[in-house]
Amino acid sequence: MLRSFALETEIERLLRQERYELTVLLAQTLLELRVEAELVDYFRTVGEERFGEAVLGLLPSYNVGNGRVQTFFERLVGSKLREADADAMTALRAHVERRNGVAHRGEQVSAEDARASLAAVLAISQLVHELSYRSLGLDDVLEEEARQEREANGEGDDE
């Protein structure tokens, strides 16, 4: 996960430098790194590392925008991404189309679009994390993470 935080920092630097196409391309890499980390962690948590390694090796990528990968993830955790957060999935679809335009057709994107891609990737990464942990019964860990996030943002704990 550490390398994904370094990549997120790099993406934010590219945004500041107005390198929007690279921002979109690297946002996709960030998404796939984080999804991979969540899936590896999932199988480690259930004590099935070897099985997980074998299964994950069959996936075409870690892009949850890919139908096969999305179906695999949803069946694994017992939740549908779109039902969990339709807006995040709509934003992801727009990001994937934007990324494909940049990668395959050399299209240019605006600062707003680049920021939207990063926001979509961060939202989906968080959603994948939450659904994974909920399916593993780790709700208490998610609550602690949320508390720490509120604290880091200077928000009080109103509970």
C-alpha cells in the first residue's frame, strides 16, 4: 500500500504541473495497485494466500472497471459495487472512458477531467476497501479508520 500512497503523491504533483493526461493514466495505475493490494490482503486474511495467488493470476488485470474483474470482486465480497455506490461507479466509468481516450487515441483532458479521474479512483479504491473489510467482518477496523480520518481532518468525535 505504501507504493500506492507514493504514486498518489506523484499524481497530485502532476496535477499541479498541469500534466493532465499523465494524471489520468497514472490514476488508473493507482486504482489497479490498490485493488490488487485489497485482494491480496483479502486472501491473506482468510488464510488462503496460495489459493488467492492462483485465482488472482487468472484475472486479466485489477481494473474493477473491467466486467470480469468487477464480477469476480462482487462475487468474492457478496456485494455489488453499483448498489453500494452508484455515483462512484458512474464516475469510474467516465474515468475509464477518459483514460482509454488518452491511452488509445491521444486525446487531451482538462484540469477538471483530470481531477475527476483522480477523485473517481480514490472513491472506488475506498469502496473496494470497505466492501472487502465488511465481507470479512472487519467493521470495527473500518470504524477505527473512519475515526482516525476524522481526527486527521480536525473533526471532533461526536459519539
